[in-house]
Amino acid sequence: MLPESRRAVIPNSEGVAAAVACLRAGGLVGLPTETVYGLAALAADDQAVRRVFAVKGRPSDHPLIVHLAQIADASDWALQIPTYATRLASSLWPGPLTLILRKQDWVPNSLTGGQPTVAVRVPSHPVARAVISGAGPVAAPSANRFGRVSPTNVDAVAQELADALDERDLILDGGDCAVGVESTIVDCTESSPRILRAGFYGDDVIEQAAGVALDSTNLSETPRVPGSLAAHYAPQTRVTLLTPEGVNTLSVSRMSRAWLLTLASEPVSETQAKSAARRTRPEDATAFARLLYATLRAADAADVDEVIAIPPQGRGIAVAIRDRLQRAAAGSGVDAIT
Ligand code: TXA
Ligand code: MG
């Protein structure tokens, strides 16, 4: 059990130094990033990395992202970095982008799930950067139990993991994550880049920054991306996805037991919206992404039967929101992912 005093450490210079010391001593750190909170271990510390899997309840063949302090560090981990990947890194790092590259021989299988590739990202969150600069590269999956909703604030991290952590570990309080959904993952191991997980950066931004056309064919053999399981990012509360017309035809009694999550601009009738037990109506897709996981989490704590969501239309981050909502709907209402 993580002691209370280590559950929301302020990331001033002392707090960052405590996190660096914790990582160096083999502990785990709940680390704010611009996307979601990560559960960080020193990437070079095999035992600490193994504990990350145990704490999350994550199968050991699901690889982790290595978080770096600077772009130049990618070549310590990767081989044969294609020109388009270098362009992606130099225009979108630091930021919510993960590149899958051929790994160097020394990179341990515990990080890569036995694959010949390694995932790397340079986060932009100042606290993450300070900790990584001080301690060295960290392996950090999202700081949630396997299959559950990623945490976007410090309370959510403690709620997910405080029971499984102990006095060796700590959680830094970096406030609410600015992006709210995980990084865009781009496979850079072939002649053209391919998006494996939708995120903050849409296909248009990735293609433009890469300077080459994206490979958008479907994979015949899906790589091991747990975020690609149909039922991932799932709350306990049932999630129902509807169009505005669909919401407008629901009975008042069903609405009165539901939490409505929709862009403010969707044509849901005002009477219908008001009949919902609770409402979250962000102004745009960016705000929707920022609120998404916190809303799903709050719904689990609230007395509502379901979350009724209208997925936002459009490209960019709206694609990531639709992806996460679909997975949340597929996996919701169950206690465990099998
Ligand atoms: O925004 C993010 O990416 C957050 C923050 C904390 O950085 N991290 C995150 O980590 O979402 P995680 O472990 O929850 O998801 C990482 C994804 C997984 O789906 C994993 O399978 C995939 O990256 N991945 C890691 N290494 C890979 C590899 N070599 N090939 C294919 N996918 C890989
Ligand atoms: Mg995750």
C-alpha cells in the first residue's frame, strides 16, 4: 500500500528530486505526461520494469514505451531509423507521438515483449522531462490496471494503483493532463509509416510531418498493442454510443438514469439533455478528449446506470475519441478483461 504522503507529491525541485531518487533506487513513479499519467520505471532496471507489469496486471508480452528526454537519445535504442521517422521526431517531439523502430540488440526483451522493435517517445510535459533528464529514460505504460481507463489526474492514479504500490514508490501531482488521450503510435519499421493507435495527432498531421504517404492498409498480423484489444479503456458503467437523433428518441426515464456526454454543438433537444441525470458538453473535440476519461471514471463513482455518448465527427483527435469510446462501449459493464 502506497503511504498517503507519497500519493500526490508536489513536483517542485524537491519533488522531482525525490522521484529521481525513487527511480534510481528501483522504485516506480506515477508520472504526469501531456497525454495521460504513466507508471514509470527506469528502463535500464529490469527488475523495476518487471514490477510495472505486476502492478498493472499486464501480460508480459505487451511491450512498453520508452520515454526519452531528447530526440537525440532515440538512436541509443533504435537502429535503421528511416528518414521519415527522423522528420516525424524533429517536427512533433517533444509531444504526444510514439514511434515504433527496429531495436538495438542490447534492448531487453522485457521492454519490447520479445519483439524486434522498440517504442520510443519524448514527452512534452515539463515534469516528465525533468524527471527523465534527472534519472534517465523510463519505461512507462499508462498508470491504470490492465484494460481499464487511463488516469488523467493524480487521484485517478492513486485510485488505480495505490493498493499495489508501496513505500518504495511515489506519485507526482502534475495536475490534469492537457491532451487526455494516449499518444499517436506510428510504426516506422517499413518503407512507409503506419498509424497503429490513433491519438492527439491525426493522420493528416502525421503524413505532413513525415513527408511521405501513410500506409493505411490493414495489418494481416496485428502487432501486440493492448490498446488495440476491442475491449480496452473500459469503465464499469455501461457506455452506449448514439447519434443525436438516437438520443432524442430515448425515454425520459432512461435519460434520467444516464450521464450524457456530447459536444455542446450536437443537435440534442434541450429538454432531452436536461432530463439526463448528468451532462458533460465540451465545446470542441480537444476539450472532449481532455474530459473523456475523467467523465468515464466519475460515472463509475456516480449513481448512474449508463453513459450515453455521441462520438464527435471529424479528423484529428476526434478519431482517437471515437476509437476510445468504441472500446469503452465494447468492454464496459464487466469487471475484468479476460
Ligand atoms: O501517451 C502515451 O503513450 C502514454 C503515456 C504514459 O506516455 N503511454 C501509454 O502506454 O499509453 P501503454 O503501455 O498504455 O500503451 C503503449 C502502447 C501499447 O498498446 C503497446 O502495445 C504499444 O504501445 N507498443 C509498445 N511497444 C510496441 C512495439 N514494439 N510494437 C508495437 N506496439 C508497441
Ligand atoms: Mg494503456
